[in-house]
Amino acid sequence: MGRILSFIYGIIAYIIFLGSFLYAIGFVGELLVPKGINTGSESQNLIYALLINAGLLSLFAIQHSAMARPGFKKWWTKIIPAQVERSTYVLISSLILFFLFWQWRPMPEIIWSIEEGAWQMLLTGLFWLGWGIVLLSTFMINHFDLFGLRQVYLHLKGEAITPVQFKEPWLYKYLRHPLMLGFIIAFWATPYMTLGHLVFAIATTGYIFIGIWFEERDLIRSHGEKYREYRKRVRMLLPFPRKS
């Protein structure tokens, strides 16, 4: 019964994640969601809006980084079963994202606005390309492990939860973090950039670089010389060959 409940919990966490991911696309792109990044009253105090938004972004960044660290996981799995650790991480991250979407304060001052033409089409295309790279990258490294489903499925079958082995599929042969590059493209590629969107893009890009620094330390700890050699050979975010 415990295995079945863990599996159901993992499925629920994944469904909530999927909702937050799809809503994020609509939120950033102002598409088919009740509240986008520029939705709301235009009469709010700019400093107040900036402080609220900074707090929301900081809340997500702190949770997302702290709960991903090996030391936290070691402590956390003394409280919750190991098989649902990743699902719980995904669930909490998704709920914080929904809270961010709900409480986000618009800052509607226009930075740039491209109403029509080739530049608008290019930026819109890049927006969708970025999200496509994000999704594709998760499947390259093991989408279901990344979001907790593999762990609860193995537990349901009574099998040991083994770590995913280091590999270099497709895009990962050319850059170490294509998933993060996809987010950066998606957050910046817009034909209509407001101050609020700019704050979101700058803050999330900064967090991505900080997150990469922490993640690579963990990867070196897990994979040792194999990952060090990979870092020397493959660039972080731009798919240009290193000089020999």
C-alpha cells in the first residue's frame, strides 16, 4: 500500500508541475492565462512592485537551490521517504511558482515594443524555440527522473533507485546546460518588453548562472574526473568549440 501511495503522490506532483510549466509559458508570453506578467493595475507604486517581485523571485530561488543540495537531501530523507524526495521537491517548486504567478505585480513601463514585421516574428519564434529546447533537454537527460516519476515507479516495482549515469546526448555534446539556455531564450525573446518583464528576465538569468555554479559543484562531486574533463571540452551555454 505504501508503494502505491508513493506512486500516486508522484503522479499528482508531476501533474501539478506540468500545470505550472504550461502556465509559465502563458505567464511569460501573455498567452491564454488569466494573469500574465503584465496583467493588473497600472497605478501601483513602482518601488513597492519591485520589492514584492524581488521577494517572490528570491523565495523561488532559495527553495529551488537549497532543496537541490546533497546536504539538504541527506537531512530531508530522514524525514520523508527517499522515493518521494524528488517528487516533493518538484511539488513545492511548482506551488511556489503558482504563488509567484498569483502575486506578481505588473510594472507596465515599456522598454521596447515591436508591433509587426520580421523582428516580431523572429522574437516570437525564439520564444517558442526556447521553451522547445527546455522540454527537449529534459527528455535527453531523463525527464521522468528529473521530475520524480522514475523514483516512485522503481519503488512501486520493488527495485532499487539507482542514480542516473552521466551521459552526453545530442545537445549536451555541444553545451553543458542546454536546458538553462532554453529558459534564457524564452525569458528574453519578446516583441513587447515591459519593465516588469525585464526585471523577471534579469533576475531569472542571474539565478540561472548561480544555479549552474552550485549544480556543477554537485556534478563534480558525483562524477569526479569524468565531469571535469567534460567541463574542459564543452562550453557552458554557447555551443562554440573550445580552442585547442
